[in-house]
Amino acid sequence: MKYALVTGGSGGIGSAICIKLAKNGYHVIIHYNSNAAAATLTKETIINDGGSAEIIQFDVTDSNAVKKGLEHWKQNHPEEYISTLINNAGTSKDLLMIWMEQNDWSDVIDTNLNSFFNVTSTLLKEMVLNKWGRIINVVSLSGIKGLPGQTNYSAAKAGVIGATKALAQEVGRKKITVNAVAPGYIKTEMTSDLNEKELKRIIPINRFGTPEEVANVVSFLASNESSYITGEVININGGLYT
């Protein structure tokens, strides 16, 4: 059995990824920081569907907490390793930069960019030793195009995109692929306040995407079928930006 860790697995996109990976035979480790109820619901959904899952809690911005949490998991699974990592945890604090405070910048960078290093660096060695791994980073249209009011978020996601491309070149010989998916407007709690009726006019597909559509792409990138794809960023935005 392969083990997959999904950070931010309690959220809309994260939960859909967890459920999809479980259907593909993964034992899914559902990470959360504060929303235990949502993580538990995702776990119950997987188990009720015949899948295998567990929950793990730590703050992705705290490198010591990350290491402690994953070391504890390893102690309970000494013969196993986490072969697939989905870096999905994130947050946004949208403001025009003229009004942005230091904590608005730092919190978003810590949660979206520094967390990539904290979690990935902790798990990477075992992937290298076992000569197989999948790292998939959930970024955003903001990190590719840049969006007003999201200077902090755009900077963080652009940073993860650069790290994706660099790390892919470092570990490719060990049969570890590193890719990213960049969702546009997806129907989640984060976009619930947006006016879909107005915004869909600028989207060629003429609608918002679903978390399941993001999960389907992540599932492919986590599979053996994607073994010759690495260092790529796949847009999932309905043609909004190409």
C-alpha cells in the first residue's frame, strides 16, 4: 500500500484530493491544523467508501511541529514511508499592497511558501532512499498571472512554482516527479463570496470548476502513468488564462 499525505486535507480541494487518492488505493493521511471536524468528516467519507485513511495535525508554518508530527507518524509505521506528498495547505489575506501590514504578508508567505519547504524537506530523504516519489504542489492562477489585491498570495504561489521546477531537476534521477496544479476559480468556501454569474463571463468554459476536477489531475500526477512528466504546472482554469 502506498501512503499519501495531503496537507490542508480538510478543505474543499484538499478533501476532494484525499477522497480521490483513497479510491485509487492509497492510504491517505489527512492533514489539518485547526479544522478537526472537517478532517474527521473526510476520513469518515473515505472509510465508508471502503478506503483507508488517518488524520494528522500540525502547523505547516512551524518547522519543528512538522518534524515532530511526521517523526511520530514514522514511529508508528517503521516499515513504511510517505511516497506521495500533496502540498495543498494555504491561506489568503487579500488586500491592496498600499494597505497591507507586515503580518498580512508574512502569514501568507509562511503558510503557502515556507510550508512547502517544511513538509517537503522532511519527507524527501525517504523518497530518495526508496527511489520513488510524487510531489504535487497546489498553486494558483495568481502565481502565474498575478492578481491585484493578492501581491502576497501571488508572490507565495510563484515561489512554489519556481521551487517545483528546481526540485524536479534535483530528484528526477531517483524516479521522483515534482509537479504543480494551478486552479483558477473553483467552487469552494474560499470562492463562496465571489459573483460566479459575473465572473463566468470571462471564463471560456463559462463556469467555475469543481474540487473534483482538480483532484482528478492530482490523481493522474500521483500515478505511474505520469512518470515522464515533471517540473510542470498544469492550469485548471477553464481557459481563463493560458
